[in-house]
Amino acid sequence: MKNFFTIIALASFSFASAQITTNAGTFNKPASGDIAFEVQFMPNLDGTATFDESSYGTLMIRSFKSDTKALRYFASLEVEDSGLEGSNTAFDVRVGIGAENHFSGAERLSTFWGYQGNLGYADLGIDDVDGIFSIGAGLFLGAEYYIVPKVYIGTEIGWGLNVASAEDTSWGLSGNVTGLFRLGVRL
């Protein structure tokens, strides 16, 4: 029943916010000089965790250099302690930078593609296992929908290469489509 009410509330908010206009009469999409701040989250519609384990603590700042180009800077931090006696705290830290190319889209919908790279370090919390250094690069395609002026919700799909090195070096090339949403606000 809780899920039913959550879905009804989200649908009602979406329909109600469709009627909101700014003083200029429209929703304006990002322009040169705008800065956006956002977090990633997993909607809790079925009782799962609100923040997905793979992106817990992910923050992103986007700086629009023109109406169609933006730079993105992001960082994530994951920390986990199992609580078992003798176990160590595990953590994963990642930082990255990327570029976005925005299409013309519609009044409330902004679509874009881009590329990004990241560096990471992880300690699994296991005594005999060294820390893992990683480097990654990828392409992405995304969309954002402005629910109220300067506040958006968005999602992305992507394809990337990741190389990790500890005692051995491993690599992977994969695509991803996640249920993660990005909630952001333009300053």
C-alpha cells in the first residue's frame, strides 16, 4: 500500500509541476556560466535501498561553458564495515572529470552525450590483499527533465573501459543501464 501511495504522490507532483512557469513564462535550460550541483540515488519504490551501493556518496558539479557544452567534476566515496570482529573497514574513493555536449531538446527536457575519465583507489578490508588502483574512461548518453525551474531529475546510460591494478592487472569493457537517477539544482 505504501508503494501505491508513493507512485500516486509522484504522479500528482509531476502533473502539478507541469503547470509551473517562471517569471519569463518558461523553463530555461542551462546556459553559459550556469553551475549545477547533483547527487545520484535509487528511487525506493519497492523497498530497496534508496542509495545504490555502486554510487553511494556520489556528488557531481557541472559547469556550463556555453549553452551546449559543460564540464563535469565528480567524486564518490564508499565506506563499509561489516561489524565482524577482526575485519577491517573497506572503502572505495573515485574522482573524475568529463565533458558534456547538449542537444537542443525541448523546453523542459535536456538531452546530451559526453565522455569522462576517472581514477580510483579501493581497500577491500582484507588483511592479505593490497589496495586496488583503477583508471577508467567511458562514453555516456543522458537526459534531464526539469520538474520545477532550475531543479531536474535525470538518468544516463553508458559504455566504458576500466583497468584495475593490485597484485595483478585486470580490465573490463562494458555497457551499463542503471536505475540510478540524478537529482540536481542549477545555482
